[in-house]
Amino acid sequence: MDNLSKLGIYFDEIDKVRILEPEVSNQTNDLKEECKIYVEKISEFQKISDGFLSITTNLANEVEKQKMKAIGARNLLQSMTKEKEAQCQQLQALISEKSMELERLKVQLTSLQKIEMEQNEIINRLTHSQ
């Protein structure tokens, strides 16, 4: 058998003729099995990674939607605040206008009351003089 080994011909455990040494053949088969297990683990890792990427992508999309909603709400709040300020200014102007009208009416009332008093005095003088 050693002569055949020198020629690169070997016999395995079931006495089959082999070109590779039985130990090298066993190591090659072991390596093949380890590679198969490694490839399975890599495939499983790829599936987990794809799932994780899908989840993070969905989460990022949801965060973006919520961000846009928040920006919209903030803009709406700002426009409502500006609208409220404008209404407040309009009401202040109306109050000022009404206050000025009230003062004018008070002056007119005072003037009319003075005229009424003067006329009552004239009527009283005329009625008492007769």
C-alpha cells in the first residue's frame, strides 16, 4: 500500500480507491460541512438583518410622518396666534373708537343738559314773571 500512496492512490475505510489521502478527504468533507453551516448562519443573519432594516425603515417613515404632523400643528398654532393677535388689535381699535365716541357723547350730553337747564330757567322766569 505504501507504493500506491507514493503514486497518489489511496484506499478509504470501505476500501474504495481514492486519489486524495483519506485524512485530506475527511478534512475536506469536514470543511464542506462547516462551510454549509456557516452559509446557513450567514443566510439566517441576512434574514435577521433584512428584518431589522425593514423595521428601522418603517420606524423612520413613521417618525417622518409624525415630524410632518408636528410641523403642521406648529404652523397652525403660529397662524392661529397671529390671527388672534390681529383680532386683538382690531378689538383694541374698536374699543378706542367706541371710547372716543363715548367721550364725544358725554360732552354732547353735558352740553345738552346745560342747554336744558338754561331753557328751564328761561321758562321758569317767563312763567313767574307773568
